[in-house]
Amino acid sequence: MRTSLYIVGSLVLLFMATNCNFDSMYEKSVDVPNEEWSKNQAIKFEIPVTDTVNGFKIFINVRNSNEYPYSNLFLFLTTYSPKGVSIKDTIEIPLADDKGKWLGSGFGGVWSTDAVLRNNMVIRFPSSGIYKVEVLQAMRDDVLRGIKDIGIKVERSK
């Protein structure tokens, strides 16, 4: 009886550890159709914010295939607050080292890289409501190949 209770308890803890992220407030990825991202095609996110007290970290997740031709990715991010104030950022995400080895985790030719925005700075939202984020690729290609999807994760700072 005690052994089966231990096994059930262990399974519950394992399930909670692998399936629940209590610090994550928002997480979403958007597929890039056919891995072809036009420079005029904005990827859009709507982040509902109710917590204006705690600090958060914001991550951009990039999933690329081996077909991606560069070692980095430049993005234009425009964030709109619920009050209509906008902030524009240009960010660079390194995807491969100097020798061409992909930096992210992955297998089967698909790689996932997380980048923390604003140099790992803790961000506090000034007001509650829906924050809209638009992401554009800022590379020189009119159509950028090899990007599978772009995601945003907002998690409570520890």
C-alpha cells in the first residue's frame, strides 16, 4: 500500500513539473506559413495583463530549420499599450555560432532558441489591459526562408 501511494505521488509530482509552468503568464507561438516570412508580414500577439505589481521577463522564441541561411536574426518589435502608447525595438537573436553550429536546442533539423528581451531586464506593466506586439523580420531578404515559427513568452520574474 505504501509503495503504491509513493508511486502515485511521484507520478503526480512528475506531471505537475512537466506540464505546469506557474511562472508563465503568457505563451504563444505563431507558425510562419511554408517557412517563408515576408518582410511585410507582421506576426501579432495580444497579451492580456492584469498584474501591474510584479516584474516580468519577456522572451522571444525562434524555431528555425536547417534551411535558415544566416547565423542571426534581426527583428523589429512594436509594442502597443492598452492606452495606445507604442514602443519600437530592434533586436538581434544569435542562432548559430561562428562555425555554423546552431545554438538552440533541437533535433531533426529544427532548432529552438529563446532570447530574453531588454538584456534580461525585469519589466513592470504600467497598466492592465491588452498589450499588442507586432514582430517583423528585419533581414535584407524580402522573403526570409527557414523560420518555422515565432513565439512570445511572458513569465513572472523570480
